[in-house]
Amino acid sequence: MIARRLLALVCLLAGGGSAWAQAASAAPRGGVIVIPITGTIDEGMAHLVERAVAEAKEQHARAIVLDVNTPGGLVAAAFEIRDSLLGSEVPVDAFVERAFSAGALVSLAAGRIAIQSGGSIGAAEPIPKTAKYVSALRSEFEATAGRYHRNAHLAGAMVDATVDVPKYKAHNGILTLTADQARAEGFSEATVGSFDAALARFGLAGAPRTSATYTLAEQIARFATDPTVSGFLLTIGFLGLLIELQTLHGIAGAVGASALALFFGTHVYAGFSNGLVVALALVGLLLILFELHVLPGHGIAGTLGALILVASVLLAFGLPFFVGALQALALAIVLTIAVFWLLQRVLPENAFMKRLMFAGAQGPDYVASLDHRHLLGAVGTALSFLRPAGVAMFGDARVDVLTEGDFVPAGTPVRVTRVEGARIFVRPEPAP
């Protein structure tokens, strides 16, 4: 599935430009424009519907037909789609395979609905489930249903569990109508077996069709906001930061930051996130980079930055998709740990940890202490009182020395008994 999506995206990039512009230019007058309402409803889909409605008017299309198969999505985007469809001067019909949550509101904005056998519509309880959101969304459903003389009470029950419909749902349950139930209650025109059968039911069987297509930017945004793809983007981002921790070259950090920027940017474009979440992510990223490059070793900035970055990732998906956010984050963490464990076998030793400790080997430009082993057994003269530290002269060399605890007057002959790094131990030498 991912490979097919990647191939499709590469083909789209190679073709360049907007596929929608090509399709629109070929749209025949008096034909049918098909709008796919598939996958998650987001701002990209809202843009697509707005353009398609305008194009249908310009081309004097015979009808707009929605091809609906969606689990729902952003309520704000569904409102925009609903308004565009209700304001369309071209008749709008809908073929529904499944229309849940925001998808149900979009479907109710069509003048005629045909539901596929085995399909369903409803289940639109909002998240978060507060009295304010429930009331607002319920009124939208009821008003949209009433526009085409559908049962507003049933439409409200799709949103509000307190609306009783004992015929179709238990008390405090959310209403979902099957294809046959929707037809019996006047929510749909017919139960059909396919999209072609729905067109025939709408009297559009012989009309030429043109499918509305997403622009390049919308394709990229919708592709990148898929939970699986988002998980891979997060993996690249996290790996980049970990490899930067290992190498401190800046290249891996730039790649990781770019992947995270693509993740957050596409979520903002698609309407799932906003500038506040992006600002939060930037704060977390800056704290991590501060820990790596500016003031390493304390851990406070890095830990706080990591927590802020994880929180911003979860918020970027939006509250209605919190479960999907957890899945994407879990995928990213598991892949990051596994790949980084493998990379540690080929990466150099940890450059970050080397900055926190003294090097174990001396470099060519720095020597921890001079090598005094050549003085072992040498005889010299104490230049100062040794109590027990002082200075002695060995030939032309003036050296700091220590006794084993004895007090040695200046001018006393001394012999080097042992050398330990920079420490030279001496004892008085008897006069000949």
C-alpha cells in the first residue's frame, strides 16, 4: 500500500502542475463532475470541493455526484464542504458506501442520495464530546437534513445520544442507519449495488463524467498526513536527531529537522494543526539542539525539549485523531530504536559523550603532563625546603618534587626514588 502511494506521488511529481487543471479543461459541457469524498475529510478536500463546484457552474455541468466512502474527519472542513454544496447552482447527488461522522453531514448536503447495499450513514458524535460541540453539530445536521425535507429528528440522533429513536438505537446510543433503513426513512432515494447503478437511478447513466482531482500541494499534504506515512516522517526526524547526537556534524540534524518540518507543515495545510502547535514543536527542537551544541551535559534542556516535541506531535493530528496519533508515534519510536541500534555498529563513537569527559588519549597539541621517568634514580640538590613538597635541581633541570613525608632542608642532596605521572618522589641522599 505504501509503495503504491509512493509510486503515485512520484508520478504526480514527474507530471508536474495541477492534475485538476488538466481535468477541468477537458470537462464537457452538460456532463457530470464526480467529486471523491474518500479517506479523511480535511481542508484539502474542502478546497477540492470548492473548486469543483465553481467548475461545474462554469462548464454548465448537468450534475455534481459525490462518491462517498469516509470514516469522517475535521468538522470545520465538513462545514466548508456543506456550505459549498448547498450553495451550488448545479444539482448535487451522492453515492454512499459509508458516510460516518463528518462524512454524514457532507452526504446530507446532497439533494439525492443512493446508498450501496451493505452501506451505512451516521455515527457523528463529535470529539471532544462537550455540550457546546454536540449542540452546534446537531443543529448543523438538523438544518442540513431539513433543507431537503429529510427527518431532522433522525439527523440529530446521529450526533446527540440524548435524542431517542427506539426503533433504530438504544437509549444514549448514536444513530447509524443501514442502507435499507435510510431508504425507509427517506434519507436515500434507493439502495444500489454500484456507482453506475446510482447514476442510472439519478438519470445520469449516459452523461459524460469528469473526476475532480487534487492539486499537487493537496496530494502531498493528504499523502503525508496519512498515519503510516506520518510515522515514517517522524522516524526520519527522530533518527536525524539521534544521529546528530552521535556525530555532531549538523547534516543528520538538518535532515531530521526537515522531515519534522514536512510533517508539521502538511498537517497545518490539511487543517489538522495550527501555528501554535508548530511554535511548540520549534521550541522543543531548539531545546534539543541547545542541549547538543551549546550547553551539553545537564540534560534538562534536552529532556524538556523531547517532551515538548512529543506533545506537539500528538497535538498535530488533532484531538479527533488522537488514537491515530498514538499509533503513528508508537510506529516512529519502534522504528527509530531499531534502526538506530543497527546504525550504532557503523557510526563513530558518540561525539556528544566525548564532549562531556576528558579524552583518554593525548592529542598532538596537548600533553597532560611531562614524562619524568628518565629522572628515576637521579641525584640532585634541594633548592628549597621540602615539607614535603618543594623544588630540587637535577643538572640543569628545575623540578617540583615530593618527599615521603620527611622534612628536608635546602641544599640537601636528594635521590629520585619513584615517578608517578607528574609527581616525583625523592629522599635525602647520604653525603659521600
